[in-house]
Amino acid sequence: MSGTKRKAHEDAMTYVIIGNGVASIGAIEGIRRHDQKGKIVVIGAEDAAAYGRPLISYLLAGKIGVNQLALRGDEYYAKNNVELKLGTTVTGIDTAKKAVTTDKGDTIAFDRLLIATGGIPFIPPIPGVQGEDIYSFTTLAHAQTLIELSAKIKRAVVIGGGLIGLKAAESLHDRGVAVTILELAPRILSAGFDEKAGALAANRLKNVGIQVNCGVTAKEIQRDEKGRVKGVLLTDGRFLETEVVVVAIGVVPHSAIAKDAGIKVERGIMVDEKLMTSAKDVYAAGDVAQAMDQLSGEHRVVPIWPNAYNQGYASGRNMAGAKEPYQGGLPMNSISFYGLPTISVGVVNPPEGDETFEVVAILDEAKETYRKLVFRDEKLVGYVLVGDIDKAGMFTAFIKFEMALGADAKDKLINAGPEVFLWPEKLFDETWNPAPAKAAR
Amino acid sequence: MKRVYPDKDYCIGCHICELACLTAHSKSKDLILAYTVERGSEGLSSCKRVHEGGPTCVALSCRHCDEPACVAACISGALQKDSETGRTTYDREKCVGCWSCLMACPFGAIARHPLENKIVKCDLCADRPGGPACVAACPNQALKQEER
Ligand SMILES: Cc1cc2nc3c(=O)[nH]c(=O)nc-3n(C[C@H](O)[C@H](O)[C@H](O)COP(=O)(O)OP(=O)(O)OC[C@H]3O[C@@H](n4cnc5c(N)ncnc54)[C@H](O)[C@@H]3O)c2cc1C
Ligand code: SF4
Ligand code: SF4
């Protein structure tokens, strides 16, 4: 017997996770759901335990303190039996020998590896962009730098009118800095929102005194003889004096170590329905991954928080052997602008002229409310809400569960809003009131 | 875990569960004060909501899902899954009012607090010795708390 039976400690898996963001937290929770014994090692380049990355704008705005950033409690890692190596960067992955090396000179072996390295700020090749006075806004360290800086400066130019740029602008404004936003696209929030929602949000920002310039960007960042930033020359010929420039165009997948290891990378690290990469037993999740999108069935990089957690979770349970595929990502964003809440989910800007989509939109500029519903094949596939967001989750249900709508139900959805009685009977029973044996979780 | 299951075949839309929820989450623990005073002054609201579709009614609140969409979406860690009790817990102090959970929960179980940038969500009456007040209050046993 002794020859065939493995000892208990050999049975336990070693999971190594590169990165300590929300995808990593999802993975820990996904693994622990199915495997209590395995060893989990998390290696994170940043010094802090996993924190709410979006919260750095709340920190910069002075709305919360550093002690409110942690995503989980103090005992979290210990309780989940996770060995946490912070301030440590993984420098290489050997997929054949199943080991990673770190900048501290350690080699760590794994049975299952998760690459959850997130994104890095994209810095466009604008003349003058290299050097002092140029900042990014994606980490706690960046936020702390900008907090110190905001006491010393009067003006800032933010390049990028997407989520991160707007949040940086808003928070700097709250610190008393005069902020100008530059957005190359004809409107802010061009990725997740449409024209009308973008305009309502832009109005709020303008009303508090933030300058919003669309259809224009930086042609050159000009510096004085000491190399300090003087101002930004715009593509429309204007010159904006400023002391600092925050480049917040977005993030690109932080995939270099995967590429170096010979793992298949397109825009992000390619993963299958289990979140496994082209290398066996090596998985990827979060902003670094190019994973399946629920609605299109295509593989896309959608760098948002819920997808990162869900991919982490799905990779975790699959690494632990649960064989439950990832359900696919759903683009979704919830952002408020000085008290004006906005939510967008799914397909909100269907391709122009594509008649398979049907759009129903109602704008009330006086009330600052907007509702847009996007249908395809008699199903809801996307929506935007501004102002009145209270029924958002119920709208999300119709997209997520891909409910087929009869003409009557669709009519009610448009005119009266989403209601649980529009759900198919079977879905209602399975989720809300299942027969004891069939309880859907 | 034991969850609260609503049965629309027995629900008569009397809203008593909502009132029981309101009272259970009030400071005074008194129905009249909860309704007439705290609703206005504290923004006290029920986690339970009775939905009506013609003659059919059903009282819904957080399902305490096994793999909750709200936890995945929560940017602050205010919403978490308690692996021991199975509850989806909410830490009011941590919440920054970003409404990500409200967007992500496909069961419409999260509401905005009427006065503050916080949410309102069922906690299964965690501190109430007798368990969920709504279940105890329903005159028709249209709400059952059981293991399924
Ligand atoms: C200001 C701001 C606001 C945002 N607001 C929202 C929002 O409201 N809603 C939303 O959905 N999304 C928002 N996002 C996006 C969201 O934060 C990301 O989608 C999410 O953090 C991605 O999680 P992740 O775990 O994949 O990666 P990350 O959070 O980027 O974590 C990856 C970690 O891996 C580390 N790492 C990288 N390489 C290595 C290595 N070689 N070795 C060790 N460690 C490594 C990094 O240092 C980092 O700590 C916001 C982002 C920013 C910057
Ligand atoms: S709030 Fe919604 S997603 Fe979260 S546990 Fe409750 S029902 Fe599930
Ligand atoms: S509103 Fe609060 S609980 Fe909901 S996702 Fe945001 S921080 Fe989390």
C-alpha cells in the first residue's frame, strides 16, 4: 500500500498567484470554496495588502483615509492560509519546470499558477511626455504622490476623459487644484457611455468649475530650461499653462512576463473557458486577461472591477478542480459625478446602421435623467441610466439571464420598468423559491 | 444555510413583512415610532419589498447568493461573503456609496439609503434572536426560512 498511497502533505496543491489586486482576492475565494488544504502563495509588487483600487480617487478627494482602503479584514490572509509576499515582483515564469522567480532571487514552485498582474497606465508618445511633472493615477502610491503635490500646485491638465481621468480630475478639483480635462473623442466616457449620458456628466463637471475639452488632445508638452513642465500645446492650437500633467488614457494589460514565458498573448493574455492560458496549469484573470464576453462570445479585454473578481473566482475554482466554466464577462460601470449617478451595462453603443439592434431612449434634461435601453433579438442587451438608477439591478437581470421578451413584456419593460413578474416562471422559481433539492445558489 | 424563500402562491401583498423589517432595523424597535419618526429622520427603510403584478404579489429581499454578484462588484470590500454563516454581509462603515452593487445584483435586492451614500440590504436580522422578523410576521407563511 505504502508505494501507491501518497502522503497527505504531497496531496496538497500549491497555488501561486502573481499580483495582489481584486482578481487575486477572487481567486483566493474561488480556491477556498473547493480546496481548504492547498497552499496559496500570493506575490504582489505593491506594498499594501489588496485594496480597493477605485478608492484611490476617494482618498485623493479626501473623502476617506488610508485605513479605509483594505479590501478585506486584517486576518484575511492568515484565515485563508495564504502566504503573502508583498513588495515582491515576479521576474520570470518557467512553464515547463512550473516555477516562478522573483526580484528577491527566490524561486517558487507551483502546481497551479494564476497571472493576475492587472494593467499598466498607457502613456502615449506625445513629445515632452517623458520627464518630471508627469503623473499616472492607478495606484495607492500615485494617489499619495498627488495628495502631496496638490498642496503645492494651482493647475493640472488631465489627459483622458475616461473613468480614471475623470476621477483624477474630480479628486484634484476637490483638493483645490484648477483642472482641465482633454479628451480626444467627441465626448467624455466614450467607451462605456453614450453621447447624452456623457453630456449630462460633462455638464456636472463644468458646473463645479472643471474645464472639459473634447475633440482635442495634447500635441506637445512644453518644458522650461530646467526641464519642468510649462504647459500643454493642444491639437487645436491653444496653449494651456500648467504645472503638472496627469496622463490617464487608460490601462493596457500588464502581460510582459507572460509573453516572455511563451504564453499566448493577443491584446491581453488569451484564456479559455476555465481561464487557463495556452500553458497548461497556468491561468490568467482580471485586467491582464482577454477572456470571453458573455454577450458577444468574443474574447475581449474589459478592464473593470467586477470582471476581475469574477474571473479570479472562476480561475480559482477551476484551479481547484471544480470544472465550472466562466460565465463570461459583462461590461458594467457605475460612476457618480458630484451627486449625479450614472450606470451603464452591456452594449450601449450598438454599431451605427446595424438594424438588428433597437434603441429606446428617453432624456429629460431638466431633471437630469436619461434612460436608454438597447435590444437585440427580443432581448435586452444593454442600458444606460442617469439620475434615476434605482432599478439598475433589475435591468441587469434581463441582460445577464438573457431573458427572451415577448412583445408585451418588452413593452412593459420600456414603459413601466423592469419587474420580477416579467421573468419566465421557471427562472423565478429556480432562483427565488426553488424546490428543496434544486436550490439554485 | 437557511435562506428566506418567498412563496407567491400565499402572499397577499399586505406589506406586514416590510413593517416588521422596518421595526427590526429601527432604533426604537417600536413600529409606530419606526414608521412615523425614524423613516423620516433616519431614512429608515425596509430591506424587504413587496412586488405586485396584477393579482400576484411576492415579498423579495437579498437571497444571500452562494456566489454573489454584489460581492464581486463591491469596490470597497463592504460587501463580503461570510464563509462560515453563508451570509452576504454589509459593513456600512466601509461603503462609499458607489452603487456598483446596486447595478450588479440581478435580483434588485439593493436599494440606496434615502439620506446617505449608503445602501440598504437584508442582513437576515443577524442580531435578532428569533431570526428574520419578516418570516415571523407573515400571517400566511408566505415567507419560509429553511435549508434547501
Ligand atoms: C482610479 C481608478 C478608478 C477605477 N474605478 C473603477 C470603477 O469604479 N469600477 C470598475 O469596475 N473599475 C474601476 N477601475 C478599474 C479596476 O480598478 C480594475 O479593473 C481592477 O483593479 C483590476 O483588478 P486586477 O486584480 O486585474 O488588477 P490590479 O488591480 O491592477 O492588480 C494587479 C496587481 O498586480 C501587481 N503586479 C503586476 N505585475 C506584477 C509582477 N510581475 N509581480 C508581482 N506583482 C505584480 C500590481 O502591482 C498590482 O498590484 C478603476 C481603476 C482606477 C485606476
Ligand atoms: S445583494 Fe443581490 S447579489 Fe448580493 S447576495 Fe443579495 S441577492 Fe445576491
Ligand atoms: S455602494 Fe457600498 S456596498 Fe455597494 S459596491 Fe459601493 S462600496 Fe460596496
